[in-house]
Amino acid sequence: MPLVLKDRFGRIHDYLRISLTDRCNLNCIYCCNPQLPKSLKPDKKEILNFDELLRVVRIFTESLGIRKVRFTGGEPMLRKDIMKFFEALSPLKKRTGFEFAVTTNGTLLEGNIEALKSAGLDRINISLDSLRSEVFKYITGSDKLSEVLKNINGLEETGFQNIKINSVVMRNINDSEAAEFADFFRNRNITVRFIEFMPFENNGWTRETFVSSEEVKKNIEKHFHLEKIEDKSQIAQLYRMTGYKAKIGFISPVSQHFCSECNRLRLKANGRLKLCLFDPAQREIDLRDVLRDEGSSDLDIITIISESLSLKEREHPEVSTLALENRNSMQNIGG
């Protein structure tokens, strides 16, 4: 029987998010730090290699009770030979039964969709913040909207059943598009989730740019009837669109803390384990050095991880504090 990763407040952690790279081919305004040179590439030695990542996933899923592993970035599909890694992950997934998920901006999926399905991908989240070309380009610094939409179609045509669209809502930028999203995807087996804009390092968050999930929901309800779906396993509040296939979700980390239900850990590309997205102490547990220490056993790593849970706080600070003090970069953490 695997250990249970339980913190001092009784929360069980069974969800691991792994950032595969800090790099991204888009430059989204809510994610990237504009003060860093876009061309800056991390030293390959600074990030975990695929053998190290496989070992980490094996330890977490076989010995520490992790049931869901999501790979993020930056943009995970930028990682060289990423499909070979996912293929190598497949036997472990079959053996331990963990849920295999990816979050991507959707621009690099063409030519990889069948391979992702063959590797056993269970769920895929596509970051898409606008359906309007000019707004998409403003947010991302790119005109790749048509490519993203084409690849979403490709996922559906290939038979993917668990596709989610993630849209970060920002005042006077894309907040008027909520009903357009609902209308665009209404007859498709897709969940559209609207995410509150969160304060990260130099990403322009202010009270004025923030839009609550409740406001977005009210805007959609002017056009569609939403029926609440009771699902305690989901951080998102989910709704059916009456008469249509699509589901609508709202993720509200700013207006409605879900810290009491937090079940996730984050592993950055550099091998540092982060217990909380907004940990005020910026605490990170270095797994890379111990992974590279030939004298360290799996048990040593298991002990370090399990003992680190004692450091996790009950909840993160209020947003006013985060906006003033937070030094996190979403691109660096992996969301």
C-alpha cells in the first residue's frame, strides 16, 4: 500500500502538476514576466531530464498515492522529444492507473494528436483566452488562433472525450466574450472554464483588471440557462448549459478560496517541489539534487516529500497581500 500524502490540516494530496519547461512559444500578458528576455533559454542541466522525471512520477504514483499527473509548462509540447517521454510513461500509467493529463496552449498539437491518444492521455486542457483574432494576438503576442481552433477540432475528430478550454478573464480585454465562448462551444462535448485573473509577478493585476466568476456567470446567464452540477471532486464550479452538450466551469481562486480542499502539489521544471501556488514564504523543496545524488534511494526521496507536507499552510494570504508581495511567475511554476 502506498503512503498517503496528508498535511497537518488533514488534506490528502493525490494530484501532481509537473512543469516540463519554463519556455513558451506565446507571450501571454497574464503569465509571462515582461522583464525577462524572451530569448532566454534555461540551461538543460537546470531542468529535470526524462529519466529523472520518470523516476519522480514512479515514486509519486507507486509509493505516495498520487492518482493524477498533469504536465504543464511554459508550453510542454516545446520540450524536445516530448512524445518519446510520453510513450515511455505509458507502461507506468498502465501499471499504476494514474490519470495522465496535459495543459497546453494548443499551437503545437498538429501531428501529435494520434500519438498522445496512443500514449494514454486521459485529459487535455487548452488555454484559449479569446475567439477574436485581434484580442488573441494582443493577449498572446501571436496570431495563432486559427491553429489552436484547428487542433481543438482535431482532438474531437480523434475521439478525445475529456477536452477543457481554460480562459483567463480580464476586464476590458476579453471579459465581454464569455457568452461568445458559451455559444461557440455549445453543441460540442467540451467544458469551457473561466478562470479569475490572479496576481503574479509583473503581470499587471489590479482590482480594476479583475473580474469575478460571479460576474462572468451572470453575463452568460443573460443568454443561456445554467444548471449546477454537484461534483465535490472538482475545484471548478460546473454547470450544464440547458439544451446543449457543453459544460461551463468557473475557477475562483481570488473571490472564493478553495484552500481547504487543496489536493495538489507542483513540481517546477528545475526539480523544486512547490506546496502552494501562493506560499508567502516562497518555500520550495529541492528534489533535483537528491535525484542526482547517486547515494540517494527512493526511500530518501519519499521521506523528503512526505515530511515536506508539514510546511504547507492552511491557506494563502488575501489577494491584496499577494498583489503587493508575490514574486511568483506563472510561467515558471506551471500554473
